[in-house]
Amino acid sequence: MSEKEKILVVEDEEKIARVLELELEYEGYMVTKAMTGYEALEKYRMEEWDLILLDIMLPEMSGIEILRRIRADNPNMPVILLTAKDSVEDKVSGLDLGANDYMTKPFQIEELLARIRAALRQFEKNSKKKPVNDESWLEVKDLYLNEKTREVKRGETYIELTPREFDLLVYLMKNQRQVLNREQILNAVWGYDYFGDTNVVDVYIRYVRKKIDKTEFDPLIHTVRGVGYVLREAK
């Protein structure tokens, strides 16, 4: 692996978590552990992950509930469930919520590693598909936005936006190469009945820029002095 893939291991049994950590690190992965449901969600939100190993039986919050929240936020994140229960209900619930696979404890580490490799390969294959083949995707250079699934990608990187940031980016992308003044943006994104300060547009433009125009990418949102903003490729 040219760059180490990052795996979040969510497991409350300390011995199992430690074994998984050692085995995965030996295979060349970067591993972070979480022992409770709330800790898992916090660590999930703090960083970007390539795969999550998720135990179903956890203190504070079940793995099924964590999976539901992950899927609401990111429909593509590879998630493999770990469970001591050989119960059909758990497996069905997990798969219905979008788990990529499951392993019933006790399991052979070689089989788990093989399933991890398979899930990562599938994720890489899916992420490299040109999403613009689907009519629901908007595209400007290497920025993609799906209005149906509310996914946003810059290159191969998924970007999380708040609902207002998402609506703002949709409007900019649908009007790409058009210089839009603050009033136009305010009316389209906040509505005609908004009576607040137009500076809110500048604030949210800054929020979105920080997320999609990171230093490794060419800037797409440009300021036109005295007028407003335009989303286009750099000249």
C-alpha cells in the first residue's frame, strides 16, 4: 500500500480490540480503536476513514444505531459488522442499513483480513467510477455533487456539508460561470422572506470554500470585487 489505509475498530472487548489492532497494523493499516458507541461516533466524525469494523453489542449505543447514523452521513463508507450473536435479525438489520459485510465471533483473522481487502477494493472501484454518468450528479472540473444522495466529492475525497452549505453549493454549481451577486444568492438559498444581513452570504461562502477549495485543489469559488461570486475553473 503506497499510503496506509485507515481503519476504525469499534470493539468494547479490550482483548479482541488489541488483537485486531496488532493484526491490522502488521498488515500495514493505520488503526484507531473506540470502546463505546459515543466514542466511536466522535472518532468517526473527527477523521476520514477507509473502513470501519463495528461491533454490534456496545455500551452507550448499539452498533446498529451507529451504522444508521454513519449511513445517513456517508452511504459509501465500508463497514463490516462484528457480532458475538449468530442471530439472523442482527445480520438482516445490519445489511438492510447498508453494512458491506459481517463476521460472527469467534472468527479466523485470515478470513476477516480477506473481507477487509474485498470491501476496500469495492470501495476503491466505486469511488473511481465517473459519477457524472448519473443525471443526478452536477460536475465542475473535479467537483461532483449529487442532489439525490446529497453526496459531495472533490476528486476522490468525500466532503461533508451542512444543509445550508449544500444548498449554497448546489446554486453555485447550477449557475457555474455566472457571476452572482449577494442578493441573488440570498434569495435563492435563504428565500425571499429572509430579513437578515446579506453578510451571511460572505460567511457561508467562506465555510464552503474552506471545505472544497483546500490547498491541494485549484480554487473553484472566485470573488468578483464589487459584484459577488462565481464558481468556475481557474483561468
